[in-house]
Amino acid sequence: MDGTPELDVCIDGADEVDEHFTLIKGGGGCLAREKIVQHAAQKFFVIADSSKESTQLGEHYGYIPIEVLPFAASSVLRSLPRTEGGTAQLRMAVKKCGPVLTDNNNYIIDWTFEKNKPRDWKEIQLRIANTPGVVETGLFIGVVDKVYFAYPDGNVKEIDARKKH
């Protein structure tokens, strides 16, 4: 991004998209950089299979990834359930010993939240992001322009999020 501070378009996937176009991203371990790229783009399009479409977050994806500085991981693990409820755990690597590292060499904490409960995701994002040691969350709120959902029968549903708001 150093040489290209502005992009025409960012096209990416999502782990879950709710009816208000709030996204959970970062299941693959890239959080802060994905948000930086999205922020640099004039337009943001999301492409996902229909299993990622939900009425409210948590229907299909069980947690919010949170990128944290390694030094702060234990502190965030303790404070997150106290401030937001649910549970938090450090994401451990599968093919190596130790925690998963982001592309910035930070850790990922997966926050599992209570399902079927109305939430103000903007407020939650703000509180979590202001926790010392948190780099970024996997919540993308109010930033998507269009979403494309692909269905098993080959059909694609296009939703213009800017017209829905």
C-alpha cells in the first residue's frame, strides 16, 4: 500500500454478512491489512457463497476475530468476556506449535458472542478497538457497496448495499 495509497475498488470475501451489511472477516487470519486495503478503496464489493448470508451475525459464523499485540494477548483475553460477555480464546495454529500469527506477526483472539441477541455492532467495535493492545477487529460496518451471493444452483444475487441503507 505504500506506493498505491488509493484504489478504485476492493473485492474480497466475507465469513458472514448480515442484513445490515455488517461483515465478519478475518477467519483466514488477515484483519488489519484487509481493513487498510478496504479503507483505501473508493468501492468495496464482497463476493460470498450463500451460506455466508444471514439475518444477524452469529447465525453461520460463531466468533469475531480480533488482532492483538502478543504482549497484550493475556490482558485482552481476560477483559473481553468481562466487557462484552461470551468467551475469548487465543487461536492456535494447526500445522505448527503455538498461536496463529497474522501477516503483521500479531496474535488472533476469537471472541465467541451470545447468539440471537440484538447488538449495536458499532458500539462493540468501538469498545473492543479501544482496548489496549487490540490492533483491529474482524467487524466491517457500513463500508460495503455491493454484495454478491452465489447459490448452489448457479444463480447469483446482487445487492446494492448503498441503496438499502
